[in-house]
Amino acid sequence: MVLITLAEFVAAEDRQPLAWSDKMAGPAISGRTSASLGASPVAMSGLPTPMMTIEKPSLDRNIATMQEWCDVHDVLLAPHGKTTMAPRLWRDQIDAGSWGITVANEAQLRVAVGSGVRRVHLANTLLSPQGLRWLAEARVTDPELVVHFWVDSIASVRLINEALSGTPFKSKIPVLVEVGPPKGRAGARTFEQAVGVASAVSASRHLQLVGVAGYEGVIHEASGNKTAEVDRYLASIVAVHKKISTLYSEGDVFLSAGGSAYFDRVVAILGPAARGSAIPTRVLVRAGAYIAHDDGLYARITPSQRGAGPVFTAALHAWTRVVSTPERGVAILDAGRRDLPCDQGMPLPQQLRRPNLDGSFGEAIQLEATLTQLNDQHAFLEYSPGTDIRPGDVVRLGISHPCTAFDKWRTIPLIENAGANDPSVHGFVSTYF
């Protein structure tokens, strides 16, 4: 394994030129590097459509705001990296003070480790024998590498022990017991099961018990905004932690939960438990979507809507072009499911720009319209027949659910002001899905 720091990896990205194979690269930007765009920006109108952009000032504020909130509440932040899968943005989050980065599976773990992240929280169970042996070897190669993952059954502990049996790796892999809510995803479903898993981990030659974890976001997904139900679930994590406290060995102990919808409740319930624990314990929050926020799902369910958390700003926008106005009150845009997220609500039309004769964007005009349908490469925009929309017009969209927006773009431009008539592009972010 070739060791590289995250700063070195991002610096190398800055020197990588865009090519024809990059979805965002048009004639005005092909061959440019992110570093060169920082020194000599181009106008947004010079890029092809459809296009997804990141408004850098909003993204920076979101990173700083979330980190400040976590610092004030004395909890650690390991942002969920699966939202962006962008080492450049992971670097920004870690530089702002994050403990490390959370990932969701082995492939994402390899990206995090390969790009130089040295503290990774895998919010899942790693059961692949090849993956387990790779991780063990990586920790030998890089003694400073810290990787946690979850286990929720004695069967899983047995499989891990079998995969690592007979290997020369001596140091134990730190794991957390996963507690799952009823009708949720993975996770031990009863108190007794969770305690049994903890006992199996404690007896393992290859694993070290370092805490209890879970994901409360599935409660929202399954049954709507039910704060009391979330609190009861988080209390079950605390109960397991208290029961197994004698099984922890020396070292850091964590209570971990917290997506982008209920991290306020995680701090409210897990925070006092950590502070009152008989052994030093830290709360590790894993929110991820806050970095880009949105104009749909998270705009509705973020803690600030309950008056209980920091305020974020939507940083992601899609730019599409009207290719046809085939019927009265209907326009067809050049973006579809391959470009835009639609799993948690349709994109939201926000502004219209009419290009000038030279191709530059004209004045930004607020737009009252609705996206009603997405095909693979087209979108159906419905608007009042009195609205003046013509072929060639550019429509800016807000998005819902950033976690399924980033994965559609290998490179995403960084712009200064999404509300400007013709925003300037100062660089780009690379993703690794």
C-alpha cells in the first residue's frame, strides 16, 4: 500500500486536467485544472448543460456551522462521506475539526484509506474475508490508521474470527455493537442480543469492543417525523452501553448515531450518557447531508426546523436548458434521472436565464413552475401559460436529497454565487462513487 496524506491527494487532484470523458467538460473548460480555474475563473455560461454545481461559500459555511455546533455541544463529528465521496470535501471537513470520516461499505472504505483519511468509521458490518484481511494488513502498514466498524450478531463475530484466524496480524480491530430499531435495518433487535454480541466481541482474539452505535434516521424513513420514537431508540443504545461497560478494554469508547435529521436528539440523549459514564466516552455524530443541504427533503426535516440545531444553506444546484416547448404551458429540459436526484422529491425550479447573443447568461429571473416528470435524459416543466419560456433558456433547479445528487457527477464545478446572472467557476470537485 502506498501511503499518501489527504492533503497530498487533493493537491494531486488540483493538477489533474479535465478531459472529454468528464461529463462537465465543454470547449471552454476542457483541459483546465481545478488549480488553473482558481487562478483564472470561467463563466458558468461557458459550461454545457445539464450541469450540477456547488456554491462554495454556502458549502464552507455549512461545514463551519456544523463543526462549531458540535464543538459547543462537546461531541465528535465524523461526517458521512458517502454523501459526497469527494476527498477534497472530506479534507475541508477534517481541516475544520472533524474527528474523521464515516463510510458505508468496503468500497468506500478503500477510497477513504487510499486518499489519505486516517480515521474512518465504517457504519456497517465488514464480513468479506478479503476485505477483513486487507484492513488488517492496512493497519500494519500504517499504524496511525484507525478504522472502526459495527457488528450486530454472534454469527458475524464468528465469521470475522474465522476470516482472520491463522493470519499474522496481531492488533485487534475496533468494533461497536450495532443496536437496531424495530422494523429498521441491521442491528441487534433486543437488549439481550446486543449484550450477547458485546460478550462475543470481548472474547474474540481479533476484535476490540469500543462502543455502541446505531442509525436513528430509519425511524423517520419508516414512520415520519417522530421525535419521541427516536428518543426511545437512542435510550436503548444508552442502556446497552451501561450494561456492557465492564467489557470495554483501555482506550477510546464511543456512542455513535446521528444522521442529518436527528443529530440534535442524538446529542440530547447520548451526550448526558457519555458524560455520566463510568469510563471516558465520547459521542460520535455522523451527519453527512448537511454539507450541501438541499431545497427539499433536508430543508423540511433538518433540526433547525424544530428550533433545535444550526441553520444550513442549500449549496447544490442543477442547470438545465429548455430544448422544446411542444405544448402550451409545458417545456422540456435537457436533464433527467441520470443527472438529477428524484428519490426523495423532484427538483425544484427556481430561476430562469435567457442567454445573450454571445451565449452569456442574461438577468436571473425568479421562476414559478413545477417539474412533473423525469425521463432518463429529459424533464417535464409545467408553468403558467402567461410565463415567457423559450427554447434555449437556462433553468436553475434546487435539489432534494444530496446523497443521490453527487453520485451522478464525476466532476462538479465550484461556483461563487448561484444567484449571480452568470456565476463564475473557480474550480471543481472530483467524486469517487
